[in-house]
Amino acid sequence: MSGPAPSQPFLRACRREPTAYTPVWAMRQIGRYLPEYQAVRSRMSLLDLCKTPEAAAGVTVRTVEVLGVDAAIIFADILLLLEPLGVGLSYVKGEGPLIARPVRTLEQVRRLPDVDPAEGVPFVFETVRLARQGLDGRVPLIGFAGAPFTVASYLVEGQPSRAFLETKRLMRAEPEAWDGLMSRLAALTARYLNGQIAAGADAVQLFDSWIGCLSPADYRRYVLPYTRRVITSITGGVPVIHFGVGTAGLLEAMRDAGGDVIGLDWRVDLGQAWDRLGGGVAVQGNLDPVLLLSSPEEIRRGVRGVLDAAAGRPGHIFNLGHGILPETPWRHVVAMVEAVHEMSAARG
Ligand code: CP3
């Protein structure tokens, strides 16, 4: 299999090496705002699309061509791993992901089946293989998984949550159940990511989207050891991007959990956050995705602000602070990518 050229800016930035321009990709870059994606989704459900590797790899590759980004991310979802656990995963329009049989007791944790990702979600690995072929070395391919806490929060709550009451209750009131659940998820996630790497992923991103609901002390005690276990289990020396939302109070703890690149949301100043993280990590971020709803001029101003905060330090990957919103005009995403390339090249 031919790999991407090592000179490619995304992989160089993950290693904090200088690049001719700042590489950019966007979280939820494959999504409802893209007409080509909408056309595919009008024919199949989200789960069916994920389970049809030709189609999932197709939208992965086409999105890179439409947007002109420097990295591709496989089309999948962080909750796919829950389906073979038999908990009843579904995506309900307007409500988000639902789990029919949430897991809230030690007994329920113990009853979860042992799952081999190669058998439970074989289509994801096939998507990685086909996307790698389709990209043909043009840009690197990012595999991904949900981090144990964020996946556990869906499994325990059963539905999207704001306060994560059930998750925090389990964490504190039933330490044995929590440890059992997080240990299982950490092992499963490590196997899943290593499978994606074996299938051809050039980097992996761990999404811990909802850790912002935790205090630093709780994060360190109830989450960090399990996330660290996943990250230290990653094989092949591929870069790991560790991302969370609402993490201004957790940055140092996230860094201590691991990752070559720390993904920042838009609520922090990227330069100050990087100073706190220190020189040992690269940084990804952090434009407010809502800005993509405004004008190309506003978008350029926002891009300049993020590039100014990074101040040309090697190891910056430009991204949004969270996912692209469905109402975003896709041409604005293209304008953002062009602005990042143009302004960062001029600066160098
Ligand atoms: O970035 C990409 O384009 C790659 C594909 C991708 C999807 N989900 C496909 C998807 C990625 C990287 C994810 C990650 C994901 N999924 C996260 C972490 C990132 C983040 O935004 O914090 C989370 C928390 C999930 C769980 C999830 N899946 C949610 C909250 C939703 C939205 C539910 C809704 O209806 O609004 C999903 C569904 C989902 N996964 C969509 C996509 C493109 C929605 C679009 C559709 O229904 O076609």
C-alpha cells in the first residue's frame, strides 16, 4: 500500500515539524450541509451508510475533493461500537443518538458481551481500506473513536444529555461498575483504533466531546486513567489527536492523559492554551463553527485571529472548535480552507 508522502503538512504538523502552510481539516467535514452527502443520505440511513463501505469511503474521498482540506476523516460515528454490545443503538431525527437499554448497574456492566471489533464493526475497517485506496496518497486519512467517557455517557444516559446526572451518579456511587465499564470501553477502543491503523489510518483522533462537564479532580480520578490506557495502547507510531469540548479547566489534565495533538474548542485563546500545554504537544483548533454562518469577510477575520494566536509555531493544525453545523453554506467552508492556506503561506 502506498502511503502519503511524509512531507504532507498534516502529518508534519502532528510531529511539530515546520510546514509551508498551516494544514486544515474540519470536524464533521462530511455532513448534512454538503449537497453530495445529502443525496447519498436521501437513499440510506446514517447506520446503513456507515455499514456500506463503498458509500462511506466515497463520501470521505469526495469531501476532500470538494473542500480542498489537507486530511480526510473516515465516515463513521463514535457510537457504532455500541451496536454489537446489543444495547439498541438508533439515530432518531431531531433527537440524536438513542440507546434503548442503557447500562446503569454493575450487573448490567457484567452482562455486556465481549466484542471483537473485527467481528462487530467489520465495515469500519473496510471503509478505511477503501478510503485509503480512493485517496491514493493525496492526503492522509484520520481514523477515530469516541473516548471512554464520552461513549460511556451515551451508554449510561441512553440519550443526549446536558447535565450527565446518571453518568456522574454511576461514577461516584458505584465505583466498581464505573471501573468495569470504563475498563471495558478502554480495551475495546484501543483494539478498534489499532484495527483502523492496521487497515491504513495514518492518524487517529479520540473524541472526548463531553468531558467539559467534569471538574479537573473528577476528570483526573474517573476518566484520565482510562483515556491514558487507550492512548498508550496505540500501535504503529501514528499520531493521536486528543479532542474535547469545554476543556479550559482541563487542558493540563488532558495533556497528561496523552496525545501528540491536543484539540481545542473555540472558548479558549489558542496561544494561551498552547502556552499552558507547553512545547511537547501540537495543537488543533479552534475557530468557532458558528462563524461559518457569517460572511466570507468575517470568516477571513476569524481565520486571521486563530493564525495570529498560533503565531507561526510549528505544530498547529487548523480546525474548528467543534463540528460544522448543518445549516452552514458549504462554500463558506471552502472559503475558510482557502483563507487558511493563503494567509499561512504568506506568513511563512
Ligand atoms: O467528521 C466527519 O465528518 C466524520 C464522521 C463523523 C460522524 N460523527 C458522522 C455523523 C464523526 C467524526 C462523528 C463523531 C461524533 N459522533 C461525535 C464526536 C464529535 C463531536 O461532534 O463532538 C459525537 C458526539 C457523535 C455522536 C453523534 N452522532 C451525534 C451527537 C449525532 C448528531 C445527531 C443529530 O441528528 O443531530 C450523530 C449523528 C451523525 N454522525 C451525523 C453525522 C454526519 C449527523 C448527520 C446525519 O444524520 O446524516
